[in-house]
Amino acid sequence: MSEAIVARAAVLGAISHAAEVELSAYVLQPEAALARALEAAADRGARVRVRLEGAPYEGHSPADGPAAANRRVAAELRAHGVDVRLTRPDDPSLHLKAALIDGTAYLDDRNWPAEGADTIVATNDPSDVRLVAEAFGESSGSDANLATDKEGALRFEADAIAGGTGGRVDVESESFGYSAVSKALYARARAGSHVRLLVAEREFAEAGSTERGSLRRLANAGVDVRVVASDEKLCVAGGRGWIGSANATYSKGPVLDWGLATCDPVLLGGIAAAFERNWARARPVSL
């Protein structure tokens, strides 16, 4: 294996017999099977470290919002001996959903959701593994195909859109705004490509005028924009593709995240299948 899409069961299975596990998430739900697997691994003596965003989705009620969920799951994990750290205000924003399990990296395009419907890429490429390990230490970087910061991740995605062959481009992002990705999509649409864009229904409902303006500009250029009850981040453009957890939005500061560019036919097929699954459940919107 170098890079391959794997099922959630593969991640849980790897944790169940691992000697060392390191995992990061923006939000980790206390009731998730993943949290129970981490606790069980620590209980049997594995070295388990977890890093979570300390202030996710700022503006939500601290009493019952995502930040409270992270504090709650952190306390539960610590009770089992898991080394848990919540980011502080002066840390880089943590949007990286990744795990290192005995030398194999697992990258999730969603937030390790309890209900599944995410796409997980496993890689044992030494360069990829090193980058993920460094990201856990708050040092981002990139190699030929993987970036562990938002800016680099979106650059890979924009390059895939611009350089993809054929006349169709498919992109999904949880939230969407003006970025290198929107510029690349606009150029492809104006050049006559059939561009399909999915955004998450929840984020679209909460989007401000700037975000909606970016989508309106694309729709006016011929992009087919739809919303879906999913928040995956995918791109397929001819023989090139991309998957990550980075949203196609502007970011003010450094953000630990990930994005993987690929030309591998098997990996491309898995990404394309995930997009088609979500497109089939999507609905058009008025912009």
C-alpha cells in the first residue's frame, strides 16, 4: 500500500492492536466509536495521544456546543490514560483530521463522523507519514502530493482543477468562498468545461453575502451549484483528483489541515464515486 481509500473499520481495527496511536480532530464526538477505540487501546497499554481544537465553531454556546463536546471527550479519554491536548488561542488553528497508527497515516476528509459517510485515505509513504507526524507537532509542510496546511492544500486542489484534462470538473466543499479554488473553477467554466459544485447545506444556509457572492459568480459563469447534507471535500478533473479536509475558503492565518493530489486511477475512482454518491442526494439552489 502507498495510498488507498479504506473503510472506517480498517481504522478501528488498526487501533485495536496498535502499540502507538496519535490522532487529531477539529471536533471529536464523545459517543463516537472512535473515542471508545482510543480508550480501549490506552486501557491495554498502548501509547495514545489526541489533539483537539480548543475553540471550534466560535460563537456556539459554550454550554452545549462543539467546544464543550471536545472538553467532555477530552476528560473521558484522560480517565483512560490518553494524553489529550486542546489547542490554545495562540496555537495555529487545528483543522487536521488525521491519525498515525504504528507508522501508517490515515487522513479523513470529514471529522471522523460517528455516522460514517466520509472518505479516509491511508498512506504508508515515508514522506506522507513524516509530514503528518510533523503536523502533530504544529509544523506544516508539503511534498509532491500532500500538504498539511490549508494554503498548500488548496493550491494542490486548484492545480488539479486547472490542469485536469477533459471537459468536466467536479468539486465538493463543506463551505465555499473566494480562493484559489474559486478562481480555477471560474476559469474552467468560462473555458467551456461542465463544472459541478457541491456545498454543504448547513454552511450554505449560514453563508454571508461574500460567500454567496462567490457562488453566484460561478453560477453566472455556468457552474452547476447544488447543496447536499454532506461535508466532504473532493475534486475530480479528468485524470487528476484531490481529496482533503481543507474547505475552499479564504483563511486569515495559519491552519493545520490536509490536501492530497492524485493521478492514481484507483484512488481517483474512489473519489469520483464519493462525489457521485453525494451529487445524487443534492438539490439545486437559487443564487
